Amino acid sequence: MMSNCISLDASFRIYPIRGLAGTFHLLLDAVRREAVLIDTGLFGEMPQLGRILREIRLTWPDIKAILLTHGHLDHTGNLARLKELTGASVLAHPLEQPHIDGTFPYKSPSRLCGVMEAVGRTLFRYQTVSIDQPLVPDAELPYWGGLRVIHLPGHTGGHCGFYSKRFNLLFSGDLFASYGFSTHLPPFFLNSCPEKMEASLHRVKALAPHYIIPNHYSGLDGEIHHKRFDCLMESHLRLRHRQPL
Ligand SMILES: [Zn+2]
Ligand SMILES: [Zn+2]
């Protein structure tokens, strides 16, 4: 059975890799015969990724970079193994290094997030990795026809999205989760700087990408996720409006 993917034109494709705690993405540039990863998942994804690579006749070193939206375990679980297999550079915002290392000083109410991260790291025998190339907000990365770094802090301080101008598409990380039954912001205890969330939401609203692809979703359909994001923003703003000053 062929792997599920989205073809944006003859040469650019997105392959979702679904695991225990969400989905990460392999972006294929078929003309250059290379790929990049956005995030690396947690558990159960590696055989799927290996199968996809065989299907598209790429090898591990054809993955040229590993872009991280942020350093939570469900995005970095396979990072050490993938870096070893591919030799690719790891790109993340410098504020994410303590999250990647599992040393971020979570304060209440996000202490629970710290406990979950610590337990997960022990359970999955997590190995940390150093960032090779610190992401700079608004920088254009030379992958997949060009990806712009969109700094979207709130969930974490260095949380970033990646925007393809070519396809008017934003990979939005954990800015929100998009499911048919519920589209929501990350639960409050998972956000280490919630005071920055509002501006990040408005930033995406202003960017107005045609397609949005988060990491936690049902169905790989960037138009539907964009519609759900708009609905989420509407109800979010309505609630804000109602709140007494
Ligand atoms: Zn997260
Ligand atoms: Zn996540």
C-alpha cells in the first residue's frame, strides 16, 4: 500500500508520519531528490518513515535538515536516532535547547508538563541533541522551495512555525490542535509562556496562509485546519470581548 501524502505540485510532497502522540512531516523536494523533516515524533514512527523513504527511493542521508517547531518530547523523541542516521543539521530556536535537554525550569501551572516530560524521557530512554543551527525569526531557509521561520511563542518561548510562500502553507506546530470533535489551544499546563500566545495567534491570523498543518490533528487537510483555526480565533476573540476589563 502506498503511503498517504499530499502532492502540492509535480515535485513537492508532504508525507505525514503518525505516531503515539501526534504527527510529524517529511517534506519531499523530488526535483532535488532531497527531503527535510519538521519534528521527529515520539514512538512508533521510525518504521513508517523508513518505509516512506524506500517508497520514494531516498536514503537517510537524503534528509538534509531536521527542523523543530519546539523541544517537547512528542516532537523530539526520535531526534537523536534521526540525526545519527541522516547526519542532518538540527535547526531550532535557541530558547528550545533546555526543552530538548529536558532541563527547562517549568513553573506552576506548567510544572505538570515538566513531570510528564521527565517521565517520558526515562520511559523512552531519551538522548538529547544539540541544536546545530539556531533559528532566526523571519529567516528564509533553503529547503522545500523556501521555508520562512515564523516565531510563535506561547506554548514554549522558542516555538516556531514554518511558512512556505510558494504554497501559502504554514506548519504551525503546537499553536493549536485540530480535530473534528474539538479544535483547541494547548491545555494551559502545557504552555510555558502563555502571555505570548495571543500575539502569536494574531500573527498567524495576519499571515493568513491558505493551508495550515499543525502536529496534532485528524486528517491531513490544510484547508480544513485553516477553517478550524479561523473558527477557533472567532470564539477566542468573542470570549475575550466578553471578559470584563
Ligand atoms: Zn508541545
Ligand atoms: Zn505536541
